[in-house]
Amino acid sequence: MEDKRPEWSSHISFIIATVGSAVGLGNIWRFPYIMGKNGGAIFLLTYLLLIAFICVIPLCCELALGKLYKKDAINTFKSINPKFKFFGWLCIITVTLIPCFYFVVGGWILNYIWIFLSSKIPDNFTQYFSSFSSQIFIPVLLTLLFLLMTAMFPYRGVNKGIEKANNIMMPLFALILVILAIFAITQPGAKEGLFFMFKPDFSQFNKSMILTALGQALFTLSIGMGTIITYGSYMKEDTKIVKSAYTLICCDTIIALLAGIMIFPIVFSFGVEPSAGASLAFISLPEMFAKLPFSWFFGLIFFILLFFASITSGISMLETTVAAFMDNFKISRKKASVITTAIIAVISIPSALSFGVLSNFKILGKTLFDFLDYFTSNIMLPFNTLIICLIAGWCIPDFWKKVFGESFFGRVCNILLKFIVPIILIFVLVTGI
Ligand code: PFF
């Protein structure tokens, strides 16, 4: 193990940095749209159960692997057994594919910032979104702009400033979400929206929904892609793993719930389809802003903060790939950043065109954008997570004692890690697909 590994200056800065990586479009854009498509409250219930009892185990494992080995994802797997290096690469492939659709949404955010900045607010956002996203030039340009803005950070190797900004922007973001959620629940359709979100309709329950809830839970917590291993590697010796994991889960879940409470009442007030898909937040939220006094101001602040939340997540994705390329191909940070950016650019251009000229180009019945979203979240993340649990549970002697302690609680977690979580992951993967 290396001696001079940098450490987070305090427990709180570790938590804020990890929350900064976890909280992003997964909470504000993906969570409501996936919940809307999967029956609302029944999805939420499944998601909460999975996150609290299942996903917490691999989350603790990733943090502990980072803390114990103090290396990036690939070298962590390699240190456990050189044959496992391949699994580290699977995490890196996943975290490189995610930006190829995530940054398209980042481009949409840039467009909305421009709308509210220039006060050219359209009357009907449903129409506006479909005409904007189906264009050729602007969505591609904005996706690439978002990519370049994000890639600047790993390229220059300066994440310090962004970490400081995180400490101000994240609490501010939470505050504006609370204000908007309060406004949303005073709207005429609020009751219906809240029922949709909190009153489960058990007839909507199905096996593929469990896989989707699992994919969302892993996506939002950034599990199964090596990022948490990397973040855990900067942990101080005395930082408690289980406590940190639950703190992260609570912060992330509160933000996601606030996003839902903000979006669904508006969806029902304005007659938007809850199952509208990827466009949901981009149709319903601006409708709400248009109703508020100083609409451009709220819209602008909201999208700037959302931009910030997504860029911090984006940076952590790129940084994971860049670090892996640097370490494993022995190339400079700048070269690794350029290669990473080029790969993502090549895939994200057709992905950005999935809503227009390439809407008929389908892989397994999905547009490239939807396919990347589905394949990474619902297949690669559960698979990588399964591997992480199996390796941590079965290939590292007494790993569970180091993570969970030798108490009764520790023993229960050990059974979860070795048997229950892998069995559930296999079951959900096999039946869901
Ligand atoms: N968890 C982030 C979100 O919910 O937006 C997405 C993410 C961040 C994925 C970091 C991957 C990653 F490495």
C-alpha cells in the first residue's frame, strides 16, 4: 500500500464530496422519470427497501475496499487477485458509458439555462421539448459543450476549487428544492401527485420493476462503477464505514424524494403524463417556474444549481476513467483526459440524436440513448455489484469483520454479504431481463 495517499481533511468533507458525486441527475431527472414509468408509489416502496437493506451492503464494501487497499478500482481488484483485474475494467467501461447519455441531459440543462437567462420562455414546454430535443445541431453542440466543461477538471487536475464550491452549492440546492417542493404541494393537482407517489397500487408490481428499482438505487448511489472505491481510498482511518454509508443514503434519498414531491404535483396539475419518460422533469418543472412570480429567476437559479450538481457527478465519472487510464497505460493526465473525452464524444453524438434523426435507430428495441441508460443501470451495475459482493464476501479473509465488526450486527451483515445480497442480485437480474 502507498504511504502518502491524500486524505479528506475531515469526516464532513468526505461526506460532502461523496454526496456531491452521488447527488446529480440520477436524483432530479432519472428518479422521477423512472418512478413515473413504473407505477409511482409501488416503485418507491421497492426502491426504498432495496436501498436500505440491500444496496447498503455493496456500498459499505466499496468504501471499505477503498479504505483498505487505498487504490483505484482496477488496482484494488488486481491487489486482491491479479485474475480479478478484468472486473475492475468492467467498472471502468460502465463509468465511461454513463456520460454518453448523462451528458446529453447536461446539454439540455445548458439549453434551459439559456432560455431562462434570455427570458424567451416558451408557452408550452411539452411541444418545446420535443421540437428542441429532435433538432440536430443544438443538442449535439450542447452535449459536447457540457462534456468539455466537465472534462476541463480532470484535464487540469484541479478538483480543489470544485470541492469548496460543493460545500456551498449542495446545501443551496437542497434549500431551493425544499422551497419548490412546498410550492408544488400547494398546487391544485398536488393531492393526486402525492397519492401517485405515496399510495402504492400493488397490482402494478412486477419483476422487471424490481430490476429497474435496483438499477436506479445503484445508479443514484454510484455503486458498481469504481467511483466509491476511489473516494473511499481517501478516507481517514477513523472514519466509520457503516455510518458514512447510511449518511450518504439518507442525503441522496432525501434529495430524490424532494425531487418527486416537487415534480408529481406539477405533473398532475398540468396534465403531463407521469410516464412521459426522459423528458418528464424538463416539461413539468419549467411549467411550475412559469407560474411563480419572478419565473425566470427561479428557473435560472434552479437550472444553474442542477447544472452544478450534474457537473460534480460528471467530474467524478471522468476522473474515475482518467485515473484508470493513467495508472494502467502509464500515460499523462492530459493524454488520459483527451482519450476519455474523445471516446465519450464519439458515443454521445449519436446518443444526443436519439430524439430526432436517429430515433429509428434501435438496439434491442431501444434508441441509443435509452439503450445506454438501460444497459448500464439495469445490467452492468447489478452485475458489477454482484461481483464486488462475491469478491468481498468470499475472496478476502475476514473482510466482514473489518467492515461491520464482530458484533451480532456484523454477523447479520456477513450473511447478507455472502448469501442474501448475491442471491437477490442474481434473482433480480435473471428474472428482470
Ligand atoms: N450518482 C449520480 C447521480 O445520481 O446523478 C450518477 C453518477 C455519479 C454515476 C458518479 C457514476 C458516477 F461515477
